[in-house]
Amino acid sequence: MSALSRFYDFYDGPEHRDKQFDFYASLCEPDACNLLELASGTGIITIELARRGFTITGIDYDEDMLAIARRKAGQEPAAVQERLEFIHADMKSFSTGRQYGLVFIPTCSFGYLSSFEDQVSCLRHAHDHLQPGGLLVIEERYYSPEEIVHMFNLKGVERTWAGRVNPETGRYTMYKDCTQWVDFAGQTIFRSSFVDEVQEDGSIRRYVNSGGYFGNREHYFTPVELRLLVEKCGFQVADVWGDVSKQPVSSRSKRIIVRAEKGALRE
């Protein structure tokens, strides 16, 4: 198992995601269409939506994340398991052989595709997997210019984002990151993500990200940029929100959420 996948539910688990669950459940009726989640991770959203009656497929690049998702899914009632599927695939080059009424990329995962070519490839594959009139939803982090400069000024400084006793291990555990560099021209944040776990003898064991997309680099978007990118790839943008409560984007927003309908693909 990769170093950080085992801790994902600890530092980004379901306990504070009720509004996010409600948001994705509000996008369509359970019986209206099947759903496809890109970068589904350990299945936090995938499984919750299946519990709410949706038939949903999740794909992820990290086989260890998928192993956790499948283990959790196996603990669900049979009716929920029947509505769930997890596939190992890369979100920039996937094929399930089916079409869906909703394709979504939640929890700020689209930015892990840091090159323009990979972003376009992902969106065009999403376009291919949508039924006519189907919906694409992308949830990305919005970094204000002030926040980006602040991160740049703190490069090399470890920051702790979660610190508490991990109920699975009984050990005090801290999720941390460290900004290495900010490429302002390429709008890319380079960072290291890691977990420090206090051992029984008081020493610290550090788990470092072992590869894949997560935690290495992140492209940050402006609302206009993300909208234009989605439109370039054959979608008609219907809404741009600043949070899962569907409020407009403002300078104080922490999210950019684009909801778009499948249109004609441009050459």
C-alpha cells in the first residue's frame, strides 16, 4: 500500500463532507442516469452516493486507494454494492465503454493534471463518456492572488493541516505539507505532502508520498480560465459557483465549481 493512501480517510474523511454529499446528490435524480466519478480515491463520495440510490462508477489512478474503496464497499449492504463499481484508470486517458448522465471531478483533483495537454485530454474523454445533454461538474480549489503569494513566502516551511489521534491506530498523527516552489507563469504549486505518526517510544515515523498525481504538483485556476477550458472541450457552461451551496464566486471563495452541459466538440 502506498505511503499516504492508508491515511486519506484520516485527514480528508467523510465526517465533514455532508454539504459536499448533498451537493452532488442534488445534481440529478438517482433514477435519472448513471454517474461517473473521476479521481474517486478511497470512494468517500462514491459510496455515499450509492447509499443514496445512485448507480455510480469511480475511477482512480492509485490502485492502493482503490483497494481501500473496494474494501469499504464490501462492507455495505448488497443493494448498495450492486450500484457501485471501481475501475483502475487514468483520468486523462480512460475508457469504460459506457456513457453516463453525469461525469464529475470532485475535491480539487482536476488540478493534479498540471499540463494543458493533460487537462484537455481528460475533458475530451469525459465528453466522450457523456450522454447527449449530459452534465460535467468540476470542483476545484480557488486560490486568491494573496494566498498564492503567502504560500510562496512560506516555501520550505512545514504546515500541519490535521493533527489528532488516528482511531484506526490509536497513535497521534499529523498530516502536513511543505510548499517547495510556486511557478507563477505556469500557475503551478510544487509541494511535498507527508504524514508524521508518533510511535510508542515517542519517536516520529514519517510517511512520504510515493508517487502518482496526488501531492506533488497542483495547477491553480482562475474562474475565467477554467470556464474557457471547459468550453474549449465541447461543453456549454451553465453555472460557475464559489462553493457547494451554489453561491457565486467571489474574492473570498475557496472553490470554483463549474457545471456544464455536453455540446458539440470543437476541432
